[in-house]
Amino acid sequence: MVPFNVAPFVGEEFEYIKQAIEANKISGDGRFTKLCNKIMEDRFKAQKVMLTTSGTSALDMAAILCDFKPGDEVILPSYTFSSTATAMILGGAKLVFVDIRPDTMNIDEKKIEHAITDKTKAIVVVHYGGVACEMDTIMDIAKKHNLKVIEDAAQAVMATYKGRALGTIGDFGCYSFHETKNYSMGEGGAILINDPEYNERAEILREKGTNRSKFFRGQVDKYTWVDFGDSYLPSDINAAYLYAQLMHADEINNNRLETYNAYLEAFKPLADSGRIELQHIPEGCVHNAHIFYIKLKDLDDRTKFIEYMKDSAIYAAFHYVPLHSAPAGIKYGRFDGEDEYTTKESERLVRLPLYYDIHKEKRDLVIDCALRYFMA
Ligand SMILES: Cc1ncc(COP(=O)(O)O)c(C=O)c1O
């Protein structure tokens, strides 16, 4: 059996979790949360990083920090997870979906300007599979129209665009540390903030609307409820799990890349012959091997492929049903322009098992089985 995903585990998680418990500090913002924030700030050259309870809650925070007013619109791709959209609804915005590029499955930067109205306030980009969106163009558009940029970098931890860590380019970046991600804490995430102007509001928002963080730093002598807030800080037990993984970030990344490259080598001849398509990595982008996908001819071909793999107990998975065609997408949003690629390409894509420390034998089973499908 080859599962689609196994949560990353490096072995030191137990020890750090034990330390968190022994320190009698298992609520939020304990030692391990601070260590994780610091590691990410240093490594990714981020002005501010705050762990959150999920990637979704990081997106929630980003949306609330954008301070949308009734009627404001946000541009985003339809090919993404529900969290990208639902966070913007929470923040009070209307959704305007834009088509993707077929080569990266990322928002098509050339189609963004057409969707901008006098109500547009932000662009949410999703770095699908840890491959960067065309950020120079997108940041230029945002600057020209005075829009905020939120990077949904849920899948993009450790990936870069022209040398810059994804999540640090826009106004806000959002990471996920869900168990399906390259680095995990079970459920968790982080918000990255570019402009220090937002640090204090973000702290208050994350801490139930209180200025408790200021109090702990000794900047005020009592803490109180100062603004709207929610509870977005994770337990230090979860942070302890993540800390172990961040300490082995390169090892995890390299291990995943090794699997990715083995798949690439195995499937490249099929791509060269035109039977399948593979993920394109544009120049200047360094990916993090979050996903290895292949694109088949159509929905029927993909359904048969997934069934064929499943018959050998190998679990390949597809996603996403485009949001603009989902019930909530119809209720909350509209698609700007023509859906040239979103639906068509999403129906062709299937992801192969790819997780940290996947056994070479299992990886080869995946390759052999998939190649047999194409020979049949
Ligand atoms: C693109 C994208 N955005 C947001 C999320 C939400 O992250 P989380 O599951 O940590 O809430 C995910 C992953 O689940 C994702 O893949």
C-alpha cells in the first residue's frame, strides 16, 4: 500500500513536546512558538512571523487586517482550496475569480487587470504546489491600483521567487502547517507581515482583542480589551512539534526534492511525447517539492488512472473543484472573463504520493504502476 500522504515526523518531536509540558506552558506563545517565529523570521528574512492555529486562520487575519468595507472586492484564483476564499468572506469582501495559467496552475497575472474595478481592494495569490506566481507583475499591478497583496503561501514554505521567500513579498503571507504540508504541527499556520505598521493590530487580533502581548513585554502595566479580536494562537505543544521540523527543514526539503526528481526523470519521456503534462517551473522560481502532479488527457483519462493506481493500493489524489462552480462560490463570487483553463485543467490533474521519507521501494512502486498504465 502506498498512501497519498504521511505526516512528516523527524523523531525529535516527542522530546520537544515533553519539554513544553515540563515547562508548564502548553498554551500559546510559549518558548517553542517564539523559537518557531524567530527561525522563520531569520531564515525567510520576514519582518514579522506569528504562528497561528491554521493556514486558514492566517488568511482570516490577513483579510481582517486589510479592513475591507462593504462592497469591496478581492481578486483571487478559482483553482484553490476553500480557505483562500472563505477568509476573504470573513473579512467582508466579495470574491472576483480570475482564470489560471495552465503551465503553473497559478493565477494568470495577465488577466488580473481586467478584473479590477473601483471596488477592488486586494489580490490574493496562491503559490500552487510551492511554485511562485509571477510576483513582479502582480506587485506592479497592485502598486498601480493601490491594492493589498495577500500571498496564500500555504503550500510554499521554503520556496522562493527571485531569491525571496514566498510569503514575504506581498503585504501579508500565509503558511500552513497542516499534516498534509511539508512541515507540520498537526493543525497550524503562520502569518507573515511585511509592514511593521500592522504588527500591533495583528497581535491584538490574534489575542482575543487584548493587548496582552504588550503587557508581557512590559510595555503596559495591565492588559485589557482594546479592539475586535479572535483566538489565533496555537498551543505550544503544536509549536514544539513544528520546531523539530524547522530544525530539519533542509533535510525534509532535500528528501522531498529527491522523490520529486525521481518522478520527474521517470515521467519526462511521457511528457516529451505529449502523453501527459508536468508542472512547469518558471525561471527565477525555486520550488519546495510540495506536489508532484501529472496532467492526463481529460477527466475520463484521469478517473481511469486513479482507479488503475488504486487497484494496486496506490493512492493518487486530485483537487480542486473550481470554487466559482461550488455552491458557496456561486453565492459569494463571480468569475471575471472566460474560464479558459480553470475547469479544464483542474479535471486533468492528479497528484502522486509524495511525503517526507517515502521509502524508495514505495516510490518505485508508484512509478512502475503509473508507467504500466500508460503502456496498457
Ligand atoms: C492553498 C491553500 N490555502 C489554504 C489552506 C488552508 O490551510 P490549513 O489547512 O492549515 O487551514 C491550504 C491547505 O490546507 C491550502 O492548500
